[in-house]
Amino acid sequence: MSAAAAWPTASLIGAPTDVGASHRGSSMGPEALRVAGLHSALTGCGLQVLDCGNVSGPPNPGLPALGGYRNLEEVAAWNREVHDAVHKELRAGRLPILLGGDHSLSIGSVSAVARHCREAHRPLRVIWLDAHADFNTRELSPSGSLHGMPVACLCGFGPRELVQIGGVTPAIRPQWSREVGIRRVDPGERRFVHEQQLTVFDMRYVDEMGVRRAMELALEDLHPDTHVHVSFDVDFLDPEIAPGVGTTVAGGMSYREAQLCMEMIADTGLMGSLDITELNPALDVRNKTAALAVDLVESLFGKSTLMRQPASATSAVRLRDGSGAARGRLGLV
Ligand SMILES: [Mn+2]
């Protein structure tokens, strides 16, 4: 039996807004992901796919920060919509995929996932793939942009409108999350990350220990009943391969490193929800970042280059025969 047969129906939920971002353009992310073939890529992985269309919310007023937050009222309105849409799909037994939109929308999405896990008495693990820790608060943030604050809000540090969205505050505990790929953290935010004992596998860790070790630890101690939520900020990737992002930071994940992250998450078989955020088509080159995101999502759902037999994952894939003519044709042993 292929692993794909176990997946529930996936629900695509677009949230076309950039109200939480410092740059405009991620509002076009949902359509770019659809144009890049997300639906058929998922179908190709063996999933049934339901495109729920887009949720809607207020336009981006583009005003400067007020009381430490930019566009708080608008961010809260969008997040309530995202929360309700994601929670509805989870209750229906489907696997929601949020198409952002800026990363503040994960407040709504993860709040819904956490609420669903509470209702189902299941443990939750949040895998946060990002260049930034997203653990800012009004006091610590230099910009007031809420897309730099979602993890803090989810852990209960933020405005009432955002920390209460899922009904219980805090929505998650810092120890339920694992951040991977981090390479830009504001000074005050850094102190707060340590204070709250957030587990972060930054790029220094990845350089020294490799993606494999980082992901082994990020995915350690999962219970067979754990719901794994993946929050994928496209700026996790190196800007050389993923230019279509507003907040690029050099030194990100290479193509192969990112693929390995996704494949290791797929190997758990426990992913129950996903966010794809911060894709900015206005900065992209011929939609290549969207196409790359779709490629990586395929890996999250179990597509791999050298298919391994699930029962013999530790055995090496060998050439079917040793003749020169057949070299390059890899067969399953
Ligand atoms: Mn982010």
C-alpha cells in the first residue's frame, strides 16, 4: 500500500491578503500557487482535493503602526475568517492547506488546529519553517508588522484580538513548536525566544549538524496520535532559488536541504494541516518560487525521487542489474 492512500481529502483555503506584512504583494499568493498547479500536484500524490476558494476580509489600509501594531483590526478580521474555515475543514475530517497571504494568517490557522486537537484530545506539534523566529511582540518589534509576531501570539503574547481567536489562550505552548531554518532574529526577540525556551534549529545548527539531525530532533517524540502542523514560510528557502518573497534573507535552505525537510516530515505520516505563506508574486520571476513551493508540497505528501519501500526503508535502493546499459535505471529491491 502506498503512503498516499492514507491521506484524507485536502482542502485548499486561500487568504489573499498582505495586511500583516511590511511589503505588499503576498495577497496574490493563493492564485500564484493555483496557477503553479498545486491542485493537480496533490492529485498526482494520490489525494482528493477540494478547493474551498478564498476567504475574504478588509483591504489593506497601508497605514503606519498604531499602538505598536500595523493594521491590527484588519489582521484580526482576516484571521477570524481563516480560523473558521480551517476549523470547519478539520471537523469534516479533511486536511486544510492555507494558501497565504502573509504569515500573520497562521495565527488563525494554528489556533484552529490547536482547538481541533483539544477537542479530539490529540497532542500537537507545530513545525515552523522560516527565516525568522516570528516571536516578536509590540514592545520588541521594530516595525509593528504582525507577520513577525504569529508564534508569540499563538503562545499568548499579543493583542487580545489575536491571542483569543481559538477560544483558549494561549492556543499553544512554546514546547509544542519547533522552528527550523531561522537566520534573522531581532535583538529583543532573541532574548524572548530564550526566555520562553522556544526550540529553534537555526541555520548555524543546520550548517554544523545538517538538516537530517535538525529534522530528527524537530520530529522527535511524536506520539502515533500527534497532529503535525507545518507552517511553511517561503522565506525559509534561499533567495537564490526563491526570489518571490518580501523578506528575503541570504543563507537559507538549498533545494536539496528543503526537499529533505519535507521528505522527513512526510515519513512521519502525521501531517494533518499545512500553511504556505509569504509567497509574493510581485517579486517573483516567472512564477518560479510558486512552482518550487508546489514541488516541495509534493514532497510533504510523500513524493520522493527514489521511492523507498515502506517496509524496508533502511535497505539501500540497488540497481536492478549490473550491466552498463541499465545503469541509471533504479529499481525497487
Ligand atoms: Mn514567517
